Amino acid sequence: MTAAAALLVAVALDLACGEPPAAVHPVVWMGNAINALKRRAPAGGRVAELLFGALMALAVPCLFAALGAGIAALIAPHPVLSPLLLGLLLKPTFALRALRDAALGVRDALATGDVPAARGALRSLCSRDPSELDEPALVAASIESVAENASDSFVAPLFYFALFGLPGALFYRAVNTLDAMVGYHGRYEHLGKASARLDDALNFVPARLTALLLLAAGWLRGADARRGLAVLRRDGGLTESPNAGRPMAAMAGLLRVELEKRGHYRLGDPVEPLRRELIDEACRIVVLAALLFTALAAVAAGAGGHGGAAAFWEELSR
């Protein structure tokens, strides 16, 4: 039950305290390692960049997973301290409170009529250029980001913790950090391709699971779950990413709104106007979905003791 207790400790820490200082944040360390490798990347040459990018996509996640495995092994013999220490180490791999607070920052700025401040607040949620976005577009972008990041920033790392323990959560977080830093078109088209593809693969199941969790949470909150399911089935595959559209489409249907990134996609139907209050409701649905998944992940992690569900299957195979 150590893994289950650690997961609950980690979620409680996140909701109560938010993010640890940057100096001791593993994701910051991951970013530093990635930046160091980027400086050593070959300049020009498609094949060389692809090969170096593939090396990055494996080396950084494997390094942090190995560190996580070593630390988990060191603390495992201490049954009282182990859940607390493991929870403390797991916490930086996800960020539910920070996600909610960032979205509510956009809402608060819009509530005072300060659109420029809302545009600035949106930068902490997504990489989209907000300079030309009006209030409805800022609301839409906030809802989209909250829904998409419910998977990337919460469900996925805990999914891999439940399966593979702390090494799994750290491996996923390193891959996702690589994707955020180099996995996009343009300057890092070739260097980041392996990271982007690996991130797509790792998020395939969590993104779809997140969409279902959002539907369940929305239903519990009295949202339009039937429309949410219909929009998920109709529009979930319309985004360039094979995963991002699933939770975003589910949320669009639940809130009965249309979420649009101009020139890229339209999800849902404009039944309701894009009011800033919908950012609150999106956050409530995401937090409830996260709590539902916490319960499921704790059961799965607890089934496997220290190692997560993987250890459970190992025991069954003996």
C-alpha cells in the first residue's frame, strides 16, 4: 500500500502547497539537461539532427527514471517514512493546482476588464500567441488548455506511476518536457521529432482516459454529458495532435460551447456564449475528474505495493 499512500500524499501536497521552488524542482533539472544537450546538437543536417534528437528522447527520460528507481529502492525499506518521501518525490511530476490557478488568473483579469493582463496570464497556460485574442477567444483558449493539460499535467504522470512506480512518472514527465521544449515545427523540426512522437505514444491512452473522466465529472456536476460524448466522438480527432483533441472536445460538449483555434480546428457547437464564468466551471470539472482518477490510480498502485500495478502482474505470473 506504500504506492497508494504516496500518491495520496502527493496529491494532497499539490492541492495544499502547489509547486516546489525552482531550485529543487525536477522538471527544472530536466529542462537544464535538455538545454545542455541542445547546445551540443549538430547544426544542420537532417539525419544528424534526427539521430541526436532520438538520443535526447531516450537519454534524458532514462536518466531520470533510473534516478527515480534508485531513490525508490533506497527508501523502500522504511515503511513509515517511505510513503511520505515517495509522495514528496512524486509531487513535482504533476501540477493540478498550478493548472487551475493559471486558468483562474485569466478569469480574474477578464473580470476586471483588463484584456492585456488576461493575455499575459494566458502565456502561463499555453504557447499560443495571445496578442490578437479578444475576451471570447481568451476564454476558449483557457478552457482548451485546462482540458488538454488535465491529461498532460495530471492524468498521464499518475497513470505511469500506477503502472511503473516513480520511474514511470519521471520517465513520462521527462518525455513531456522534451516535447514542450523541442517537439514542435520550425527550428527544432528534426531535433524534436523523436521526442514529439514518443510523447504522442505515451499520451495515447491517458488522453482518451482523461476525456472519459471529464465526461464522468461533468455528469456529476450536471453538465451536458450526452453532448460531451457526442462532440468527443465527432470532433476528438480534428486536431493536429492525435491526443489533444480528445479532452478538449469532451469539455466543449460538456460546456455547450465552440472552441476554436483559428486556422486549425473548431470543436463543439456555439450553443452557449464564451463567458469568463465558464473558465470556473471547466476548472471545477477538471479538479473533480482529477480526484476521480486519484482514487482509481491509488487502487491500481496499491494493488502492486511499492512498484505499482506492474508488480501486481508480476506476482500473478509467478
